[in-house]
Amino acid sequence: MNAPQLVTAADAAVYTGRSVGTIWRWASEGRIHRYGHGKAVRYDLRELPRKTVDSRTGETALGDPPPLPEGARAA
């Protein structure tokens, strides 16, 4: 069994190429899980789409957002 790779919202934002607010929204919508409470909240990198950077052009491509849970609506 693989242990979660937990990071802060700021680290998750860098990893995905999105804002901290987007990470918080995904968690509130149930797209990703929160681990901990308050300022100690962490997010699992395995649930997050990684950004990619083209080595020739430097262009950044964002991954698709995590899917919404069944029956949920986006904020």
C-alpha cells in the first residue's frame, strides 16, 4: 500500500500550476481529500494533476482538474 504524499496548499499549487484558491476549492468540492485541520491541512500529490513544461519552448500545460464526485456540482 502506498502512503499519501502530503504537501501544503502552496506546494500543491506549484505542482499543479494553479492558485492556492483553486486547491482549496477542489477540496471543498470533494475533488481531492484534505488531511488534517486548520493550518495543518495537507493534500495528497497523487490526487493532483501535474503541470508539464515543454523543454524546448518553455510552454506550460496544465493537467485536467480532478473529477467531481458523483452527484456534486462545481462551485
